[in-house]
Amino acid sequence: MLLQTRRSRIPWTTLVLSAVTALVAAAISLLPPLGAPAAHAASAASVAQSRPDGEPDGPSESRPVYSYENAIRESVWVDTTLDGDADGRTDRVAVDIVRPREPAAQGRRIPVIMDASPYYSCCGRGNESQTKTYDAAGNPVQFPLFYDNYFVPRGYATVLVDLAGTNRSDGCVDVGGRSDILSAKAVVDWLNGRATAYSARTGGERVKASWSNGATGMIGKSYDGTIANGVAATGVKGLKTIVPIGAISSWYDYYFAKGAALFDSGPDGLSDAVESDGAHARCAAVQKRLVDGAPRNGDWTGLWTDRDYVPAVDKVRASVFAVHGAQDLNVRTKHLGQWWNALADAGVERKIWLSQTGHVDPFDYRRGEWVRTLHRWFDHYLLGVDNGIEREPMADVERAPDQWSTDRVWPPSGTRQTTLRPRGGATAGVGVLGTERAEPGATETFTDDPALSEADWSAAIDTSTPGKAGFTTGPLEKDLRLSGSGTVTVTATPSTTSAHLSAVLVDLGPATIRDYTAAGEGITTLDRRTCWGSGTEGDSACFKETAADKEDVDYTVFSRGWADLGHSADDGKGRPLTPGKAYTITLDLAATDHVVPAGHRLGLIIAGTDAGLIEPPSTTPRLTLDLPRTSARLPLVGGAPKAAAAPSRTAAAPPLKGVRGPTPPDPAPVHVQPRLTRAGGPPPPRGGPPASGPAGRRHR
């Protein structure tokens, strides 16, 4: 079900302009001292100086009035109250902090921007794979990414947390489970005076966050953004906003699609890749639980229940700024779609950016606008600045490389689930997509070929081939926009005891797109740098520029979904199929926002294994589709498409040029898929082949 605007459950936080004017006029000495309850008094000095024109009618943004070079850099270890490694003492997680020196000296508290990650030592963050660095005494020197460089001078603290079992933290990695989430939540609690921290990993003095006003915003890409989702779902007080970028909302859906395995290893592979050497030595029991709780048959277990954040969305107190690549084949947009819809149902304040890229941070495809928007977002939700960002369009969507549109709400008004149906054509396997139901008894057949991918199917959609069934509209009379999440329901009869299904939506027509299958997943990294904030000798604020990696294509796959037919009972358990028996299953299509232009055709392809994206079944089935009982429910803006009649096709059309399929990997010791034909996913066992995907796809 598509969800439109709902009344917010979270009240807007604003500054009363008259009060701000009074603060500006008053001496800094009148600001609340440390320990005062006023949350937004924290950076009044930086906000008060924010008006570039000197007008006294209130602040518009925080300004860089504090010294980054003289900022306080420190480390503390927060007690999680958990004992994940069962060593008889509670685990402490390492927290590295950089904060401006002046507010504390002036008796004022400040808000926090926090990124909790398992990647600060094993793999790095950002396009340049930055890791944390320390001086000889163990004091933090480099804080990855630009958050510290840009926001610390503006009156924020940046807090980077090593998840349990990683870098300098105790405990064990449990891949989105209790240890991961509660170790990060404990830091939010400490920032709000509800948890204990120490000056050392073992022993040390107690340390209070007396400089923090408790207002915390969590941000991060991939695993980091996933932790932000999970912590928000605990309802922890003090977490005011989260900015999840390419983030997971349910870990089952990262490893499986309705029973079909997306990778050939499970969460134990990821845990193994990011854990510190010390954690490897003490976390064998946790590793075994990850293996036992995530069987490769795709069945739902308690392990997945514990790592599904969507059912707990009613606890979310924070606003959410969700960012995702529409062509992210690592953390697919199914995660975004189900999380977004649940947030809408719960009335959570939210905003969304949806790009044409793969698994890419917005800092690397829309840098200037991203920094400006993020700045305003944090100013509003962490400093209380009434800058109007909450009244601006909810959604920014990339239509073509570097070309963006906005929507007041997302999905836009007028979007509704519309049923389209496949029918047979004059040639086997080359059919018609429209609103009419197929004749009773009509069928199409195909044989699963694990060597073929969605690119192969799309290139031959107008050709009768044994590995797929394709259905297309005629040329559209006007633009057709699909916005949100859809489904495809298939009734199929297998010839063997196992079968996997894929459903693909394709825009058939020429376009220039970001080449999301290339190494940069839609971006090219350049040699020149631009600077965002202040830096030091050990922590530069200058980062490599990027440009859109474009490709001219004749078709674009823009949404896909997969399933194991043996999970058709929809009870979380797979079963062997009975050859010759019909089964009905619904495949969830990844959320999208795509316009099929007038003159193009919309295509639906139903096939077996999508090479490079799902694992093949144990057999090689031939499947017979029952066309009258097969349909697609798609989120169409304005209803069903108007199209010229689809032509009868009795001869094979020449293959279309399209986005190239998966390519060999570039070696990189990071969390990506384990096989050369994969398109993103968990790493191989330790000592295995390079953990890199067909396009260098990285879950970082």
C-alpha cells in the first residue's frame, strides 16, 4: 500500500524568534551554565552570529566560529552492560570524540553528530577508505569523513563509535543484533547522563559527558546507517534525528529474498571480516550462533526476528532523512521501501533523497547540495533553528545524471497500486503487458539458466529465448511514472523439486544513465580535491572530487525482485516442490522512482536465476507460467499507462544495447560479495578470494 502524508507524531522543534533576538543581544555570560536543562542553548554563540547580512530577526544557520585546530580530541570507553564475549566483565566500546574547546570554557553544552561503525580499522569509511588514526599516546588524530571538519567549528561534537568487537572495543560483532545495537545505544545514553564511561578500556576513571546537551543525531552509510535505524527503533531518548544512507532495515532481506539466497555466505562472513584480532580469539561462540541461526535454506529464524527493525518503528522518536541509490544492488531499495512506509504509518518526520547511483554516499554525487542540506537538517533538529527545512519538499529524486526533481510528498499524490497483466503473443516467450487478463489456460514456459542475468534477458526481450518470458506494452503515449514499491504475483508449475524466480521491470528505450554496474557504481573519482571545513596536519578537510559516470543505453532495468518457489506458503519455511504442481508466490519489487518516457515501452520479465544477484536452486527446473494467474501490482502515478497496441512479433528483433552485466572485481579487503559474479554482499571466509564485487560494490 502506498502511503501519503500523515500527521506527524513528532512535534516540530523551532526557536521563537523573539527569544533568539534576546539571546543575541544578551552577553554570553547570561547563557545557561553547564548542567542547565535548556537543550538548545548549546551553540547559541555560533547560531547568533549566523546572519551574513547582520539583520537581527533571528538566526538562519550555525557558523564556523570555533577553532578546529584547538578542538578537544579524546577517547572514552562506554560500558554497554553486556558481556557478549562471556569473559566475566561487561563490555566497553571505544568512543572517539572531537569537540570545540570554547563552549565548555564558556559554560555551554553542545549537540552531537554520531557515526557508529565496524569499519574504522578494518576497511575504512568514504570514497577514500579513511580509517581512524592515533598518536603515539593513543589519542585520536584522524576522524574519517568530513563531519568533524565541517561541523565542529559550527558548535557540534563529532562522536565516532567502534561497534562491539571492532577496533578498540570489547565484545563481539553480532551483525545487527543485540550487541551491535545496544553498544551504540549505550553511547547515546552516556551522552544523556544515563550510562557510565571510563578513561581506559580496562580500569580508568569515570568520565561524564558534561559538555553534551544530550541532543544526538546519528548518521552513516550502509552498516553504519543500519545501526542508526536499529538504535532509533529502540526509542532511546535524546536521539533527535537519524540520517541512514544505503541502510538495511531487516537483515533477513539483506541475505535472502523470500527464501532465495542473495549471497553464498551469511552474517558470519561479515562478522569475521570486521572483527578485531582479539575478538576473533574470544568470539567463537557468537560466530557459531550466527551460523546456526542463519541456515542457507532461507528459512526465517529467531535470529532474523531480532534483526528486523521494521516492526519496532512505533518506538522511533527521531526524525529520519533517508538516502539511497535506486540502483543499489548491495543494500537493495526493498530496505528503503519497507522502512519508509512503516515510518509514514507511524507519523515520523521524514525526508528522502533517491539517486540513480548504486551503493554511493551523496557526498560523492551531489556534494555541495548535500553538505548544505545536511547542515540545515542538523541545525533544525539538533540546534532548533527555524530554517524551514521541514516545510520544504519531502523528496529529491535524480531523473538523469545530475538532474533532480522534487516532490512535496513521496510517493507523490495520485500514486496508486495498479494491476498490469501479461498475455501471450504470436511468438513463444514474447508477450504483451497490459490491463487485460490472459485467456484461460494461456501459458508461457522457460528453463532456468543460471548463466543468464537481467541484462541478458532485457537485451533479448523481443526475441524468443528459452531462459525467460518477456512481456511489453506498446510505445507509451505519455510519460509513465512508477514511484514506490510494487509486487509481482506468479503462478508457476516446476518440473523439478526446487526453483527460483526473478521478476524484472525494464524501460525499453534510449537514455543516458549513471553506469551503476561500473566500478564506481555511477561515479568517477577525480584527482582534484575540494575542502569542506577546517583541517589539521593529521586530519585534512579536503576530499577528492567526483563526476557522474554516464552510459548511453537502449534499455534500463529499474526494479527487480526474487523468490524461492519453495517458500510459497509464506510461513517462513521452505519445502521441496512437487513436480507438476502449480504454486503461487508474490515477489516484492525493490522500491523505485522511475519515469518511462513517452515513446518507450514498459517491460516485465519473469525468469529463473538472476546471475550475479541470486544463487541458483539445487536443480535446473523448467517452469510453466499460468498467465491468467500472474500479474504485477505497480505504484503508478496517474493510473494505468496509455500505449499504442503492442505489435505482433513473429520475427526476432535485434538485441538492444543496454547496461553491461557484472564485470570482474577489483581486489579490495572490504565487505563485498564473495564471488566474481556477485553484485554486492558479504565477504568470503577469512583467507578466501578478494572480497570485492563485480563493480567493486562495497557494503561500507
